[in-house]
Amino acid sequence: MRCPNCGQENPVEAKFCGKCANPMQSSNSSAVASASARAAATSGEVSQGLKVGIIITTIFIWPVGIIMGLIYMNDANPAKKAVGKTWLKVGVGVLIVYCMIWLLKDG
């Protein structure tokens, strides 16, 4: 990585230039960007795509909603608990509907 002040080539992970001791802004901003990306990934928020994907999958394969619901309900994060509760309700609801269809079909 090239120093913006003196042009000295420095290692990518350098926080300061080895020649003029100028702070290496590019490495700091990339470190901040990667740290914020890691924070978003571990913040506990469940993406909208995952929420909808599990619900759609549960409609066709009901155990997925029940299993994912139980896993997420045991998490300490309240947002994950709420999503897990929703998935569990959808899984149980789909199971009940499947059982009713099966009973009516044989009845």
C-alpha cells in the first residue's frame, strides 16, 4: 500500500507509513469497513431473506420451521427469539393443516 503523503510502499496491514509516520488512512478505513461488516454479521439480526426463505420452505417441509424455530428460540438475542417463535408457529400450523388434509382424505 502506497503512503498518500510520501509515496513510500508499505505493507497492507500498516497503520502508519514506515518512512514518514503518516497515518495510513486506506488501511484504517478498510479495517473499519471489515469490522463493521463483521459486526453486522454477528449483531443477531436475522435477514429478511432468511425469514421469508424459512417460512416458504416450511410450507413444503414442515419440520424445517419447527427445528429452526426451536434453535432460534433458545438464542439469547430477543430478535432471534421472536423469529424463532414465528417459525415454530408456522411449522406447527402447517403440520396441523397437513394432518387435517390427511384425515379428510382418508375419511
